[in-house]
Amino acid sequence: MTRPSQLTADARDEALSGLPGWAYDAADKAIKKTFKFADFSEAWAFMNRAALLAEKMDHHPEWFNVYNRVEVKMTTHDADGVTDLDIRMATAMEAFAA
């Protein structure tokens, strides 16, 4: 299995331009977003869908949940920064939240 490569700043920024609300955090070398849902049940359903995909991809988010809010941080520790795996998970999360 090939290790993922960190995206260039230009590639990362271009990918983020298509992901509303996602931002790069240089200190954490990660992309982040806070999702807000109607209630806890919707937030939990979102997290469940994301968790199933994370297991399938073997690429897991760092997240924090309180009631209807889910704060997500994506980074690829093996690459010490943002990779295509993070962008793919963020893109899927956008679809799950829609």
C-alpha cells in the first residue's frame, strides 16, 4: 500500500474552494469545519454515516459533538498534513450533511 502524499498548498486551497465552510488550520496542518444540524439525532446520523465510510477508507476524523453541533478536523498523520484522503472524506461529509 502506498503512503498518501501531502497536497501542495495550491492543490489543497483549490480543493477547499469547492468545500463550503471548510478551512485550513496551519497550526494543526488540518482542514476543519463545524456542522450544525436540527437536533442531536441528525448530528448522530451524520456521524454514523461518516464513521462507516471512515472504517471503509481506514481514514478517521477527529471530531467533537455536542447536541446538534459536530466539529470535524481532518488530517493525515502519516503524511504530516492534508492529503487527498482528507479531501475525499470532507466531500463525503458534505453530501451526508445535505
